Amino acid sequence: MAKKFATAINCIDGRVQKPVIEFIRNNFHIDYVDLVTTPGPDKLISEYKDTQEIQSIKEKVLISFKKHKSNILFLSGHHDCAGNPCSKENHLRQIQKAANNIKYWRINLEIYGLWIDEKWRVAFVE
């Protein structure tokens, strides 16, 4: 039986990796999560200013999509982010906008936003 993959665009912060992977595996019955990491990805992709870095992220997502048949993508933001120090409310807006911007990449993926709180609990961003 083929193993199922998902893709997560995550902050480089090591505190968020395990909670995000466990959340995805437990809620979506995924075997492996391909991680694409960068500081403050919610801000980066919502503002869409650093197009070189965004293109690099997109290329990594495409590898996961094409080679691992990942058809689900998660974009996260988290409490106490050094790469994007702002309020929770601002993070949530950025996650929503970034997820919407990713839709323009025209990759056939389900896209979900995730928020990781101060206790490293993961929740969906509506």
C-alpha cells in the first residue's frame, strides 16, 4: 500500500515542527509530511514581496506534489515567531491571505491554514 504524503510550509522554529507533523498525521491519516521551512512564512507569502524566496518555496512544494503525490498543503503561523513578531490576530489574517495567494500557484492542492499557540497546540485557521 502506498504511503500518503502531505506538505507543510512551516516556520524554521524547531518548536513547531513536531506539533504540526503530529496534527497533520492524526487528523488527515497521513504517513509523511514534507516540510518546507522559512522564517515567518505567513508574512512572507501574504505580503508577496520576496518573489525569489516565494519561488523557491513553490518549487519545493512542486517536488512534494509531483514526486510524493502530496495533494494537501498546510501553511502555518505561530506564537512567539522571531521571523514575524506580531499579534495573533495579525498572524491569522496573514495565514488566510497567504493561503489565498498560494491558490494562484495553480497547483491542485487542498490548502489549510494552521495556528500554533503558546502551548504548541495546533488549530485550523478558518
